[in-house]
Amino acid sequence: MTLQEFTVALNEWGRTKTPFFFCVDFELEKPVAFKLAEAKDHNVIFSINGFTNATAESSASAQPTVKKFPITFSEYKRKFDKVFERLAYGDSFLTNLTIKTQIEIDRSLNEVFHAANAKYKLLMNNKFLVFSPESFIQIRDQKIYSYPMKGTIDASLPNAAEVILNDQKEKAEHITIVDLIRNDLTLVSKNVEVSKFRFIDEIKTSNKNLLQVSSEINGTLSDNYLEHLGDILVTLLPAGSVSGAPKQKTCEIISEAEEEKRGYYTGVFGCFDGTTLDSGVMIRFIEQVDKHVYYRSGGGITTQSDADTEYQEAIDKIYVPVT
């Protein structure tokens, strides 16, 4: 399916209020969309804020153990330095740098899907698994909402919430992304406003709990917005929280620094139920490549970033959230 075919299909299904599923890769090269009733025919299992096509399955015996084999710090530093140099030149204010870490996990992707606790979960063709805490956009009652997530800290640290909210580097990074998303939403809606700024969610993982900082931004769509669901999605992609600002130039920097395509990692997926649309950013991502399993993770880099800290944050984000 081409991006144009994807856009046309979503516009038509929105117009006819036909429920559908969609999944788009970061580079916008391999979009997928089909009617919601066909999801299992495409080997797709999803759960989106409790809306799911998954059958009930006990997860009590499927608590996964993850062994990490991260790239060396020197290899990470080489990527980091490429980004930092472009930041110093003013080509980007914020660049999301990600890495691929080989892991060993003692459960199948299907078992991990059922064991994981996340707002957005997706198992696609048994090739990759997503358990993401981050919304992309939600559309309901002629309003569009976005919830960019920037800022992560170990919840066990003393005064963790106060530390993350008062960290000037994290605050600057969050403000940059909020401003980017607000500008993005003005392309598809009116009366855009930041309705909640820097609130904290706690995420439980198999080895530690994390605090993550988000904001809420919303705008008002046109009266015929259902006829333009495809146009709205494509206009807003890729997600600003996992690319950076300015978006186009920053995506060029990402390609140079990461030296490989992300594919579906940091893309978006979601569902339209005939009335409302909900979608998530595909972070917290495990993929099967031949006989190896990899976990993709990363974080935002600014001129205030420290390579050691960013390297550790990328490794800390390798986890499976469990109840």
C-alpha cells in the first residue's frame, strides 16, 4: 500500500464510519490499513486503551526476564557526537537518537504481549511487538488531542518527581516538543491550546518503576473531519516526540546518526471504531530479525545533553511493563 492509497482508504472509511486499523512506519514507506474486522486475518493483535481484539489469556506464568547486550558506550558516543555537532550548528534544537540493543528474552512475543501492561500494545505478524505508554493522537467529538511524552526518571530515586520536573534540560526538551506538537496541530485544527502541562505517569516494569512526563494539547477540527482522517494523520507524521525540531531537518540528522532505517519503530498505530480514533507512538519495541531479538530505545538530545546520561537512559528504557 502506498502512502496515497493509505490516505484515500482512511478518508473513505472515515466518511462511511467504517471501523479500521492502521500502522505506519517512521519513514512513511510501508503504511498498513485494513477494516477492523480483518485484523486477525492479517495476524495482528492489538490493545488500545482497553479496546482489543485479543482473547483472554493468563499472564501469571509469563513474567518475562530480559537480558540486555547493549552497544558499547564508544559506539553510542559516535552516534551522539554526530547529533551534537548538528545541534551546535543550529540545524536542530532537539533530536531523538535511538539505538538497537540485542536482548535475550525467555518468553515468546505472544506471551510478552499478554504479560505486558501498557496503554498501547501491538503484535504484528509475530515479527514485532509494541507496548507503548505514549499516545499519538486521539480524535473524538470534533476535537483532536495529543499527549507528547518527554522526560524519564527512575521512580526509586529520592524526590524523583521533583527532580525530573525541576531539571532544566528535561524542561527545555519538553517545552520544545510541546511547541512542535502545538504547531503541528495548527496544520489540521483551530483553537489549539496546551490544556495540561508536564504531568507525571508512573510505569511499572519488571525490574524498576519509571516516572514519565507528558502534556496534553488539543484543537478543534472542521465539521467534515471524518472525511479527512487519512489527511490528518499523514500531515502530522512522523511523531514529533520521537523525531525532533525542526522536524524535516532533524529527520535527516537521525538518518545520518543512526545509519539504518527505523522501520515501524517510532511509527504509529491505532484504530477507528466508527466514531473515535485512538493511536499510539510505537516506542517500547521488540523485533525479531532472523534468529536474533532486538529492543529499540532512545531519547531526546539537546545541547545540554550528556552522553553518559543519555546512554544510560536508553538502556534503562529496555524493559517490559508488568502489573
